[in-house]
Amino acid sequence: MKLTSTVLDLDWSDIEAKITRFIKDYVNKSNAKGVVLGLSGGIDSCTIAALSAKAIGGKNVLALMLPEDETYSKVDMKHAQTVVKMFRLKSQICDITPTLEVIYRSIPIFDPLERICKGNVKARVRMIYWYYYANKLGLLVCGSSDKSETMMGYFTKWGDVAADISPIMDLYKTQVQKLARHVGVPKTISEKQPSPNLWPGQTAESELGLDYKTLDLILYGLERFVPVEEIAEQLNVERELVCRIKNRVISVEHKRRVLLTTKLEYRTIGADFRHRRG
């Protein structure tokens, strides 16, 4: 198997058709009035907004923009509003700063310097807003998680990954970028640096430690059980890097699975009693 960018090429018209059909069918089967999604102005959320509009019509898609003071970006807000206009979405801007400040003050051990913990609070607060609107308005929450970040566990559990449906979760980030261009998302959005926007200056690639083009091919190879040594040789990267990616995918499995528990066997008291008497 040759690990080149061509292995990730797909028929984007076919992919668009499958995803929009999935969204439309799920909304209909759920008797929902439409979908609500968090629109950050980033590549994933803008792509899922476009696909949702194509699936069920923009009037049935509510895009929630949830800015907050610490990470407010005029560029991201402009990009989000551009997509709202392009695909004729319903939209609502909710400043979540007051909510965050109350939560920070209410946590006895809150430490503003623990940026990951603080960032996770932000992601979970966003989720609360999505689901409140969904519950109140009879909508489904449409998630925008992609495959690269899901496999790497690069998300907040019960936060930005929380959704009723996640239509692009089987597409790597570089594939989402290609699909975005196919469905009409502006180039200025599809080519900008991805970021969860949980603290100032945060970028996904700097935290992951490599670019998405390389990461996606490593993940693609690992999914197909290509030996670590072969992946490293083909991509001209260190073996240790591939091992690190593989170990991380394995170690964050708990984030991708829902409610792991101990499997127990049950016997009724009556059955045990009859067994003892016999």
C-alpha cells in the first residue's frame, strides 16, 4: 500500500449525496424540526453547516455562534456569518462570557492557569447551549467532529464532540477540507489553521505535533494495519512519531466509547432459592 495523498481522494459528489441523505433521513425518522449546530467559523463547523442546509434547507438549520471574551475573533465571526448568508441559515449569537465567569467563580478549586481544564469548561458550556436550543425548539444537535481529531482524542468529552449525529466523523481533516471546497465553503475558511479556540493562540496542529496531511496518512495506515516501520519509511518520518500516534489512538479509546461498565451476570433470588432447595 502506497501512503500518498491520493489514497484519501474520494468521489466528493457521492460523499456529499451520502451525507446529506443521512442528515435528512435521520431528521425525518426522529420527527425533529431541523438541526442546531455550533458555528465557530472553522472548517469543520462551516462544512457541516453547508451540508445540513443542502440536506434539509437553511431555514431548518439553526447556527449558534457562541463567542466569549478571551478568544473572540473578528475573523472567525466574519467567516461564520459569511456561511450563514451563503447557505441562508437561521442564526443566533450568544455571548457565553457571563455564563463562564459564573461557573469559574462557583468551582472552589478553579485555577485560571490550568488552561486545559478551563478550556474543557468552555467546550462543555457550548454543549449546554446547543442542547438547550435543541430541547426547546425540537431540533437535533448536529456535530462537526472529524475522523482525525476523533481518533486522536483531540476533543472534550461531553463537550465539542457531544451530538445526536456526527455526519463527517468518518472523514479525515484533509478530506473535510476537500469536501468543504466541493460544497462551496470559501477558500479563506477551508485553508485557515484549524483551532478549537479554547484559549488565545491555540492551533490544532501545534498541539498535535504534526500537520494534518502527515497525521491523516499515519492514521490511514494504522487503520489498515500497515506496520509502523513501513509507515515511517514511506512518509519519511521518525518511527517514534508513528508509535506515539498509535499509542495515543489506543490510550484515548475511552473518549470514543460511551459509558463503559462492568458486564455482570444476574440470577434472580427466586431462581437461587429454588436451586438451593433442589
